[in-house]
Amino acid sequence: MSDPFNLRLGIIADPHVNVCEGEGSHYKLRDPSLQILEATLKDLENQVDYLFFPGDLIDAKYEPLRNLDVLCQALKKNLIPSFALMGNHDTPHKTTKDAYKKTDFIRRLSGFGFDGREKGYWRFDVPGKKITFLGLDTAQPFTSYGSVDKEQRAWFQSNLENIDKDRHVFVFMHHPTVVFHPVISEVEGMDMYVLNDNDSFLKLLCRYPQIKAVISGHLHAPYYKKVEGIHFISCPSIVSWPNMFVQFVVNESSIEYTCRPIRQRQWIDQAFKNLCCDEHSLRNFGTAENIVSFYTLGARKGSFQLS
Ligand SMILES: [Fe+2]
Ligand SMILES: [Fe+2]
């Protein structure tokens, strides 16, 4: 039997695919978003065993049905078994022009973790391995804030009660469960970058020693934090600076992670310029230096031990 804990994972967070005209998306690159995703899929070809998209796959602000079509075409060319989750930008917005609903996303991405129940959360037991992936739906329509509802918590809990203690569980979700940087609790509005019900959800996570790591998107920045023995990892976005995707190598006793930049250098430079003069970010961080520091503080490479 091959090593039951050895796996290579790829994470493409927050690709925000948007081919529609309209208001720019500030620090997120809109026009090249599809090209960046396609190039990233190419870069990960034969490099990983499973691929994850922890939310904000499209931009639902104007014409999500069109963006979803384009996204699905790009993803279908990819041969790596893949899993998707909803982010806040995958849910209808007050400016959404078409009849898009959350269920459109779940139906079109059926097979990407979604199993036909029309629910935005899923479980996958890796064949031949002692590893289980649990994906959660933290996105609510018309808000950037995230939460895990009662029904989903019950589902999550009942799954974990029945997962053998010697398996490793990795949880994927769009909104982070922990505060990765003090600015998130200090600046008004930045608390959208942590789950609404984070204290109670953290307590729930801590009840299950099988949970080794919780991997999230939404923040668009690489961060790592260990709380109560669980490793929390925030993945950077491929369409905002520093424009990176993440590769993990999992073993029985450790996980190594590496953030890799997208291959189009010109778009990284453009994203850096956009970020430094982004009004919203300047309001939250005060100066361009503070913005850059927020996105560079977290380690881009590391490894941690699994107990
Ligand atoms: Fe995002
Ligand atoms: Fe988000």
C-alpha cells in the first residue's frame, strides 16, 4: 500500500473570473482574470493530486451567469480532480443584472465536490488514503460577511463524529475562522475577513483531533496561525497582489507549503500599482506602505508538524 498520508495539493484562491464590462474591481485584476486562471491551471498540471478553489471563483456583481459559463469552460480543460467552494463574490449582489442564484453555481460545478444535494458543502474521503476533505459554505447572498449556519454545523459535526481518529481531516472554507492580523479586529468593516461566529466555530473545530488544518481564501493574503493545535492557513489570490497560488505536500507528520507567483510578471506589477492606490485599502490601512506590509507579513513558504 502506498503511503496513506502522502498527497500533493494545489490551492487556487479567489480567481474572481470576470469577463463583463462595468466598474473595475479596484485592486483585483478584472480584464486578465481568465488568462491568469488558465495559466495557473497549466502551471499546476502534473504537479498536484487534488486542486481546491476556496471561493470567489467569479464576480457576481453584474453578469454572473456569463462569468460562470466562462469559468466552467476553463475548468473543464483541467484534468486534476478539483473541489470548489462558494465565496461572497459567488453569491448574488444587489447590482446583479441576471437571474443568478447560489444553486446555479452549485449545479454548474457539480462534480467539483458538490454531490447533487444542491448544498454548498461537501465531504471527500481520498481513495486509498487516510485523509478526508471537508468543504464548507460560508457565503451568504448580498453580504461580504460569512457564517456557518445551524444545518451545516449539524452536518459537519455528524460527519466528524464518524471519521476514524487515525484519519487526517483538512477543512476548506472561504472565510477565515481566526483573526490573521490585528487590523481585522481594529478597523471598522475589516471584520468581514473573519467568520461572524468565529469563536463558537473554533470551539467546534477543537473538539475533533482529526482536524489538522483549516485552509481559507477571502483575505487575498498569505498568513499562517496555529490555534489550539490546529493549523490555519490563509491563501493569497491569483488576481490581486502578490498574485500567488499555493502548493502543499502532505505527509503523516508534516505539511510543507509554498506560495508561487503567477507566471505573468506584467500583471503582478499592475496589481501592485492598483493595490497601492486602491481607495478602499487606503481607507483601511492609512498608507500605501501599510497596505504593502499587510500583504507581505505572512510567510510564503514553510512547514509545520502534525501531531
Ligand atoms: Fe476574494
Ligand atoms: Fe471573498
